[in-house]
Amino acid sequence: MKTIINKNRPHVGSGPSNSDSPSDNVNSSITSSPTDTLRASKNPGAKIINNLIPIHAKIRKFKNNDYYIDYSKGWHGVLVDLRKLLQLDYAGGSNYANYETPKGLLCLRLADHNANGNNFHPERTNISVYVALIEYPHIPSKVEYTEYRIEPNTYKADPKMVVSSIVYAVEDALKGNVFDLDFTIAHKTSYKVEL
């Protein structure tokens, strides 16, 4: 794991693969740091996924072992497949989506580094999940969010179990339940407004 101590949070890691760059519906001016990924969420024109049926169909395929996830390329390779499965967009070093759920708007972020909570939207349920390949110093936030930190060794020991846990937690959240990962997989931290 790398520890980066730089307030500007320079981008370290892999970029989008093939055609996995942000769509036209996402504010593509996100360039200042890898954790600026959810700045687009504050844009009223940012894509919100209202039709969850295709995602639920892909999750059913995943649960039936009919959806391919390539575990051979590590967490970064898995993120490419999770982008497709969960309709995540890639920007600023993170993968994210805004979902309309029965309980309101859910912002989901998957990455290899911790989040900057100031990039989340204050009127949404904000969830960040990351395999801690890179760590940045925590920045006090004006927005509440919950972050799940997965140790690299936990991921390496059983990547299929970790990915399944994430997918099942997303499925629960999309149905209007609480997103949660077991403490044996991830350390949960709920950040309150600190400014």
C-alpha cells in the first residue's frame, strides 16, 4: 500500500480501460484530483440511473455465475468489470454512479483510494468502497458519507468473496435497504460534517 501525503492528491494508478471513459452525461472537467470523482454529483445534469432493471438483471447473472469477472488482473481489472455490471462511470481515478432507489438517491463510489467527502452531494446517501492500495490523509468534510476500507491482503486472500460481498451490498441498497459490508471484509467509517 502506498501512503500519499499530498493535499492536492495527485493521480496515481490506472486510468480507464478501452471505452470506459466518462460518458457525455458526466461533467468531464474533473481533473484536479482522483477523489474529485463525485463533483459531477453536484451538477444537476449529472446522470442519475432511474431504471435499475438492467442492473438487477446483471446482478442475477452474476449470482448465477453467468457474468464474467476477470480476477486475474487484480483489483484494477475487477473494477473494469464492476463498472459494466453496476453501470459505474469512471472519472478522476474512481468509479461511481448515482442511483434512484426506493429510499432516495444513492451515490456509490468504488476505487483504490479513500474518498474526499467534499466531492459528495449533501442530499444523497454517499457510500465509498475501496481496496486500500493508496491512502490519502483524511480531509474534513462538509458532507456526510460512509466509507468501507478493504485491506489489500483481505482482497488478495479471496477476491471472489470480496467482490460478491460488494455486489450483494449494492443489490440490497438498490432495493432500498441499507448498504453494508461485513466487518470481516471491510472497516466501516461514518464521516459526519466536520467543518
